[in-house]
Amino acid sequence: MKRWGDLSEDAADHLAAESVLDHAEMAVVVTDRFSNLLYWNPFAEKLFGRPGKSVASDTSVLSLGILEKDHPLAIELAKHVLKGGVWEGTFDVRRGDGTIVYVRAQAVPLRHSSGSVTGIVITAREALRSNEREKDRFGLLERIGERLAGSLYVEETLKRVAEMLVPQFADHCFIELMEGDRLVRRVSQHVQGWTPPPGSWKPVGAEIRYPPGHYAEVAMRRQETILVEDFSSSSFPAPSENSAKLCGEVGMTSAIVAPLCVRGETLGQMYLGLSNLTDRRSPHYDAFDRDFVGAIATRVALAIDNALLFEEERHTAESFQKHLLPRALPKLDGLQIAVRYYPAAPLASHGQGIQTQVGGDWYDVIPLSAGRVGIVIGDVEGRGARAAAIMGQLRAALRAFAQDDKSPADILARLDEWTRIIATPEKDDNGADVSVPPIVTCQYLVYDAWSRTLSFANAGHAPPLLLVDGQCVEMDIEEVGQPLGVRAKGLHADLVYKEQTRVLPPGAALLLYTDGLVDRRPNRDGQMPSDEETLGVLCEKLAKYADAEVERVADAATVAVPGEIDDDMAILVVRSSQADLDVEERTFPAQPIMVGEARRMASEAFDAWNVPEERAELACLLVSEVVTNVVLHAASASVPRRELTVDGPLPFDESWDVPGFEDEVVGEKEFTLRLRRGDEAVWVEVFDQDLRLPRIRSAGENDEGGRGLYLVDQLARRWGSRPTREGKAVWFEIPTRSR
């Protein structure tokens, strides 16, 4: 049976060879210059699964079943052979029965006796793939998938992929990612012991530009995996002269470029190459390898996309933390402070995507009246940007509440109420809107460095650790209240937090921490130590640092507990002063004559403390103003304390400077004047039994009084008042150094 079409005279000369080709165990296909089929032998019918009677003179070689993705490759090889070249490679072919075979083919020019090329002769056979090779490839694919599943950082992801592919599957691996409109090389991995010579292949971090028509450019543009089976017959241009020279020197034989695409977006590309640097069973990639690399690229693109999303979310949460936590700690008298914050190591949550490890842990140090300081440690349940945002709101609210100078228990009660206000609306089972407050643990402490008195209240937080006399123990707390945002079932009244007081020994240190310090991931055996065991290890190691600087204590605490942290972690260390701070205190009868005595006491104290004269005079003037007010209004506080407490402190706006106040008859009431000296300021406090807190009033043009508090407000650096158990305290601060 003739399988030739209307042959040219030159082609007819080869009819004598037909009988030989009919018995050949190899497919033989002949086309003209336009890729139209002219002849194929019986083995070709069997290989391609198409009967010879279907062949016509205008039937293209593409009708043999070459898959559409390989059509560009077939066209390129035709151009190459018609120019006199030889091509060898592999195609994916869909047979007549629908099955797919991998065909290894070689194409040579069909020449006229004059030497001109009149067509193409293709010889082909099925590319055999052993089960061992398939198992090896799929095993590698499985291992790559496992390693990618445990990576949430872009650089780590890329490095893991390259290390898996070189040298097992490739001699050279480049991974390039898009950064804006630029393609930047992020990985350059080669067989061990070999690196590209300087000035050849571009290094990591360099922008990569492939010329139009280059196989890498084609892969990106078409979003297809491109195979170059043999560089010796490739028609693709090299990206540069140096690159072409290097490819020749190292004997580059084959390459595959796969675009990294996810959700319709091209993130970059992965380039794999074979060369003569290693001894391999086959120095060329084929169509099976191309499909394998395409499968790898799909997994790599997804892993990179997840890593990019994770890093973006993590960066957002860390930005919250960075800008919401204190940027600088205030300088405080009689107190050393050190802080640490660490996000947890990243963790992939199975079936739930990426879990960002930055959370809602926070600390704060708040200057209060007369050199006292508020100390905060807290933890918002949950992780990510939402937890950090809630933390920021709570920190700002607590700072505002602290300025009222109320007791720690009152501050936590107000913060608990605020936690409910910022509750997140959600739907219940019936579809109704419900508010779900965040669960927050918090501990608020107020420390007075002059008396070393520590007042505190606790809302479900871990007690601080006390470091003193070579020991580290958990500080004894009588009662740990409910976390903020949690209300006991059936309890309708607001939670009541208990205030407690301790006196710190000289030089003692306190370590406040969030649970991330002691909560660790399970070890290799899957075992997790109990809280008691972890706390015991922590205390044992920190006992060695009982007398160390606070920075060393903070560093030691960070690494004291073995294992990887499972949550973000905040640490705050404070240490009381070994030396006593300067303080003078005296109680006076609330009588007009005592104004001069109080001023004299202040003048003598400031002189002994070497306070600059002009600052001392200013402080003494303001002492007179505040004490005068106390003496003037001592007699007017005739309402019993118990009745006043029902409605809270009563503000008043009477003048401090009422003429004739010396004639007032004052009962047996007292006031206390307390003077404190710090490194850069002095503080004056006046205590009395009146619950009414003063406020500034506007004095009229003809008023003789009403300007005393205004004077204090204008001349003191800071001033204020706060309620006490016995009444109130009015205070002001005068700097002793020029800024």
C-alpha cells in the first residue's frame, strides 16, 4: 500500500527504500517544507495510533497527535531543521485511542541532489520510562511537598527547594521572583564545589532581563513550562554573550524553565539546568521531566504565595507591636527597668492556613504623681493583627485611667468595663448579634521608690517572680481576680479586684512576664513539661542572677526555659534601689500659723539637698499656696466621710486666696507635708482629710482671690491631685535641672 502523496520527482527517487522502511522497528515520517505529511511507515501507524489511509497531502505533522502545549516546540524544530540543522527531543502525543505516549524523535533535513532542503525526515520511537525512574521522581515530589509545608518564610522556602533539586535532579537552579515590575534573582544553586565565574551568570539580588524569544522569556509570557532538550540544536537565543560563553564552557546540555503562577498571577520562575559537570545516566531532560518540574513549580508557587501572605500579615502585626508598645522607657528615680518583647516562631496550623505568632502581649511603664510609677504587664488572648489592635486600645485606655491616680484595683475595674465596650460583635445560634469581649489577663502595680511600697491588683495574670538574697520565688498573692472581659455566670455586678500591698527589700528585683515565657512547644518526644516544672526551671536559673543588672536578668529569663516558644512573650524586670532616697515629711495642725512653718521646713530641706536657689524659692512659693488652701478649707469639710464616699469626691472652685482667712477658726484637723528629692526634680505633696479635689477656676478682673491654683499650674512642671484613704493629696513637681 502506497503511503506517499503526490510526490515530487526528487522524493520519488526514494521509493525504492519503501520496502525497507515497511519492516523497520522505528517510526519514519516524511514532510515537505510546509510540514505537510508525505509519508509514514507501518510502525508510525502503530506508534501514533492513526491509520495510513487518513494521510493526505495537505495533512500537517501536527495531526499526528502532538499535544497543543508542544506545538510551539514542533514549529521551532521545523524552522531549525529546514535551515540544515538536526533536532532531537521528546513530544507528548495523544494516540487515536486517547492514550498519551512520550515519543523520542530525531529530525534531519531531506535534501535535493542539489543540496537544497526540500523537507524533513523524522524518526521516532516511544520514550521508555522505567518504574524506578517514576518512583524516584514522585518520591522527590513528595519530599519537596513535605519540606515546603513546614516553611513560612520566602527565603527559607526558596532555599529548601533548591537544596532538594540540586544535585538530585539538576546541576544548576535559579529562582527569580517579581519585585514590582522587575525580575530579581533570589536563588543561585549549583552542584557542590562549583560557582559561576565572576562576570558570568548574574548573582543573587541582581535584576534579570531575558531577551525576547529566549525560552525563559517565553515561559513567563505564556505561563507555560518550557523544555530545551538539547542546547546543541536549540534555536532559542542566550540572554547574554557571557551567559552563552559560560554555557559552552560548562557544557550545558538541557534546561527546563517553569513559571511560578498562583491564582492567575505570575510570581516569578524556576530555572533548572543539566551540564557536563556531573555524570548522569541521561544528560537531557524530556517531556516527562518537564511535567514533573511543572508539578514542582505549582507547589513552590503556592508555598511562596503563602509565605508572602504570612510575611505581610506578620509585618502588619509587628508594626502594631512596634508602634503601640513604649518606644522608650522613662527615667525614674530609685528604679531600674529592663523590658523584652519576642514574637513566637511561625507555625503552620494544619487545615487552617497560616497562624501569625505576633499577638497581644504588652508592657508599660507610666510616670505618676510625685515620682511614683505605674507598671503594667498584660496579654490579650489570640494572635495576629486583631490581638495587637485590641492591645493598643487597652494600653491607651489604661494609660488614661492611670492619670486619675486611683488605686490599682479601681484601675483594673475600669479597664474591665472598657474591655466589654470594645467587644467584637458576633452572631449567636439564632442569628442575633452578641458581643464577645476579648479575654485579657493583666497586672497593674504602683511603686513608690521612696518608701519601696508596691501596691497591685491582678486580673488573671501570672504572679511576678521576686529575686532577692540569691533566691527566685513566685511572689505571694492573696487573690488573683478574673481576667478582664470575663464575668462569672450569674454575677450581675461588676467584678471587684482586690488591692494588695508589699514592701520590697532594698535591691530586690521583680520579673513580670506573659505566659509565652513558660509555654513551650512539645519536644521531639511529644512531651510537654507541666507549668510547675517549667516554673521550677525558670526560678532555678534566675536565682543565679538575683543580684545582677536588670538587663542581664531579662536576657537570662529569655533563654532560661528550653524549647521553642509557642506564643509571643513580654518580659519586664524592675529592681528597687539599694540606697534610701531623700524624703522629708511632717504633720502640722491645720492652723494659719502653720503656713510659715511649712514653708520654713521646705526651705531647709531644699537647702540641705542643694536645690538651686531660684528653684527652691519657686517651690517654697508654691508650698505656701497649696498649704494656704488646705488650711483655709479644712474647716469647711464638715460632711462626714462616709456620706461623701457615696457620691465620690466633690470638686470645689472656691478661691484659695480669700482675705481674712487668718481669722478662721479651724478645728482639730491636720495636714501632712511631704518633700521628695529626685535626680532631676523635687516633688511636694500636701495631704489632708478633705475629700474634695481642687480644680482651676477663672478669677474675675476684680476678684481678690481665685488665682492660687492658676499660679501652681503656670509655674510647676506638673501638678495634680489624687484621692487617698484618708482624704486627698495635692502635689506638684519642680525641675532642679535646666533642659
